[in-house]
Amino acid sequence: MLRRPPAPFLPAVVTGREPLPGRLIRVHLGGPALARLQVRQPASSVRLLVPDPADPAQLSVPDWDGNRFVGAGGSRPPLRTMTPRRGAGPEELILDVVVHGDGLASRWAATAEIGSPAAVSGPARGHDIEPGASDLVLAGDETAFGALCSLVEAADPVARVRTVIETPAGEGLPLPAHPGLIPETVPARPGSPGVALVDRIGELDLSGACHLWVAGEAAAMQQLRKLLHLERGLDRRRAVVRGYWKAGRSSDEESEG
């Protein structure tokens, strides 16, 4: 069965890079075509296409074969899934990329020169905050930082917004300003991604009208679902838990930011 064709790739260029605390690099993309990207929901995603590391000045747009993108000669195209945020105007996007190891997105974010090409396709479905929600818990690891920023920006100004972010050493990250923001970071446990995050969420009071959104390592998120719904009986309609990546696995479209 063929899948619905994705949105076409919109060309862009790198217009800036800046380091953030921990392992994050903020990459700015710009270009007139980006104004056509309609990101209506926070925590949406786009497919990011970057140049082949062997030829960083050239961008080869892959074909859609009915089920997946295919590069020249059937090769796997250099794609990653990212959460976009608007920059200073409609022709600018911001991507917060986790730099770790020698991953495709890590190399690109750390080395891409100003003016080098890229492209994005999307967006995919995000998450609409429940209208009138007055108590939010937004949590995740570094890969979810862009999504968390977009959710904080979309939250009602009168809401209480508690954030919990797992970072390598508990580094604080620069979330957008919000009147009701209560930020918290937890240090990751070496070799056990997501465990510290799950444990901390398990300690929180999620009673009343609290709504929860969490994203991180897939196995840890599965454990969190069990904790929330089976052990604590939390209504599934009040919690969104998403696996953004899998420990020990590299994928052509693994989320890296």
C-alpha cells in the first residue's frame, strides 16, 4: 500500500549557528520558500535534508518512491526529523540540534558554514494544548528541547507551566519566557537515558486538572506510560508520552533535535 506523498522540500540556507548549554547547537535557516511552511501546532516536526558530508556545498533532493525517500542510486538520503520554530520572521526557522557522537545531524550542526544549503519538508502533526488548561507539565530530554520551547510559547499566559528536562549534568537550558514557568532540570544517569526523567515525573503531583506532555528515549517512555496509566491510574486523555529516539539504534530519520 502506497503512502500519501509528503510535502515537497523547501530550500533554505544556514544563516547562523549558536551554542546553547549542554550539547545543543541552535541553527538558523533562512530563505523565501520557508514562508510557505505553515507550522500551526506546537511540537510539530519537519524532515530536515542536509548535504552529503562528502560534498557539503551541494544538496541532492531525494525522490519519493511511494513509501520512502530514496537518494541517487537507491541510497539513503541524509534526512533527520526535527522540531521547527519560527525565528525573527516568516522566512526564518530555528532548529535546536543535539550534538553527540558522529551522527549526521551532529556533524552538520557543528560544521555547517553560513550560506550552506539545506531543505525542510513538512510539517507533521504536533500537539494542541487543551484549551483552558491551567496546569501543564512539559518534560523531555535534550532531543525534545525544541518541542518544549514551542509548547511553552503556546501555553496560556495564566497557566502554571512546570518543565522538567533531563540533560547530561543537569545543565539549565534557555526556555522562552512565560509568566507561570517553573523550570527544573535533572542530571541524566550514565548509560540509562530517560531513567532520571521518569523517576522525577513519578514524584510529581499530577492530580486535578494537570495535563502532561513528555518525550524522550523510547524504552524509558514505555516505562513512563506503565507508571502513569497502570500504576497511578492517570487518565490517558491527560498525558501525551512520545518516544523520540531509541538507545543503541541509528536511523536515517532518527530525531536528533
